[in-house]
Amino acid sequence: MENLQCCITSCEKPLDQTYWDNQYQANSTAWDLGQVSPPLKSYIDSLKDKNISILIPGCGNTYEAEYLLEQGFTNITVIDIAPTLVENLKFKFKDNSNINIVLGDFFEHRGVYDLILEQTFFCALPPTMRQKYVWKMHQLLDDKGKIAGLLFNRTFESGPPFGGSQEEYNLLFQKSFDFLKMEICRNSAEKRADSELFIEFQKNSEVLVNLYPFEGITCSGCKNTVSEKFSSIEGILNVSMSSNFAEVLIVSKNEIALETLQKEIAYDIKYKIGKHFV
């Protein structure tokens, strides 16, 4: 698995546009398989409707999009934050009107999609952003939309990539999505063998998924207490706080007043919850 260590600069530096653009300028893309991921190829082969709207975030060299086009899919959007990469993709696909190539931040992207393909995007994000990932995925999907793709089922000493476990993903995605599939992947690319889960999650359109900024927590014990406080509020189905305690994801049956949330944490004057992101 040593091939998965892809950094050419210190991973303590911000994983921002400059960082990722440097990787492509230096051709330091050890995560790149050079071909469509076998599990995603099999999944694409199972899709019947060639006109569904598909998004691939953090697309990289996007062999998946290339394969979709070869199979006759007509409505593909790919987005990446690295200008060097995006310019290369625009040249590569310049004569194909079935693909939209976007330079931008996924978390600022607007649109509605039937399917979002996950291929090494989640693992490239700092783990502090995982709650934001769930919120944005839910926001971008149509009522019956799906996320499908691969998540690592292992940990790494440093990252990116950043790993995780099935247990963690269960807690993170539950209630926001219905789990159609989350299982150990048996047809991974060789260098990722025995380290991936294949997922297929369908958006739960019967709930509200909101992400709130949070201030004041400094330890995991306090995080757990606050999460329990919020979970006790009628109508709240799931609470997940980011690992740096700066954001909290709340899944609920109905809109929860900000005053109600603040009241639950009023026992500590340091704790403040802000208006949810839109």
C-alpha cells in the first residue's frame, strides 16, 4: 500500500487549491490508477439510464467520466479545484458536449444530480470536513439521488489519503442516507486490494440535514456531552460533530429553532452554535 502515499509537500500544509495544483504540476499523482476503477466500471455497467445527471467531485484525471462517455452517457459534470488539471481536461474533452468540466470548490458548487460518484475525493479531504461532505452531498442530490463509489476501510499514518472504517461511516451517514450497499470490495484495483468498501447510498429526502458552526468545545468528552444534549431534542435523528469540534451536522424530521439548540448548551457559556449553512 506504499503507493498510496502521494504527498510531495508536507501534509501539515493546507490541502487547498495551491497544494493540489502542485501535485499535478509535479506529476506527483501516485493515487492515480491510470484507468477506470474496476468496482466503478462494474457499477457503471449496471446503470440503464444513459441520460441521468452524474457528478464526479474531486475528479482527478477522471477515467470514470471517460468510461461513462464511451458507454453513451450524456449528462456528466466533473469538478476539481486544481487549475492545471482542469485545463488539461478541457483540452482532452474539448469536442464532447456531454461533459461539463468545472474549476471550483465542491462545497460551493450548485446543482442537482441523480448520481454522484465517489472515487478518492472523500479520502483526500481533511477528516475535519467529513460532516460538511455529508451535508453537501445531501444538498446536491435529487430526492432519490444516490452516492456510489469507494471508501477506504483502513487507516494511514498520515495523509492524504485519509482512511476510515465501516463503523465510522455508519455513524456519519446514518439517517441522512439509506444504505443500499456498504460492503468489502472484492474487485478493487490490485494496489488497493482488501482496503476498500463499495458504497451505494440513497438520499433520505424525508429529513432535513443541516450543518452548523460551533464554538467552545475543547475535548472529546465535551463533544460527546453536547452531542447527547442535541440528540435528546424531539425530532433530531442524528448528531455528528467534526473532529476539530468546529461544525456539527444535525439530521432532523423538521426544522429545529436555533434558540432550541442554544438552550440545550446554555449550561456552559463558552458554547455557541451559529445559524446553519445554506
